[in-house]
Amino acid sequence: MAIAVVATLKVASGKEQEFEGVFRELSAQVKANEPGNKLYQLCRSKADPSVYSVMEIYADDAALAAHGASEHFKAAGPKLGPCLGGRPEIQYFETV
């Protein structure tokens, strides 16, 4: 069974473009270097453009762990952090 993750992020006012730029770089690295990742998609709320969700699917728990341990993920944290307006909400699912 694959693992799905939905991370909801509130972005600080005026930081949306910076956030999206950093995320585009991270997404390209995930897609190029993580064969266990099946989906890594940033989505912006239509109701509140400062709220984003990252929809992720991994082949298994090992692929999810590899994502969290990757150098590109670790390097993105200090760039994304200043863009956020609060702690991310992360939900984990099993695909059916």
C-alpha cells in the first residue's frame, strides 16, 4: 500500500511568490532524485491564496523516510521556513 501525505501550509503575507519559487526548486529535485515518490504537487487554495497544500504519494514507508532524509529536502527547510506564517499541518494516509 502506498503512503499519501497532505501538508497544509499557511504562507506569510507577501511571501507567496518566494515560497512558490523555493518549492518549484524542491519539487524538481524530488522528481529527479526520488524514485519512490509518485506525486509531489503544490496546490494553492482558491478561497485563501495564502494557504497551500502539498499532495504527496510515496511507494512505501521507506520512500517517505528517504524523502525526509534527502539533502534537497533538508536544504529547502531554511529557505521555506521564513515564508511560513505558522506550523504546517501534516496528515498521513494509506492509499486504497
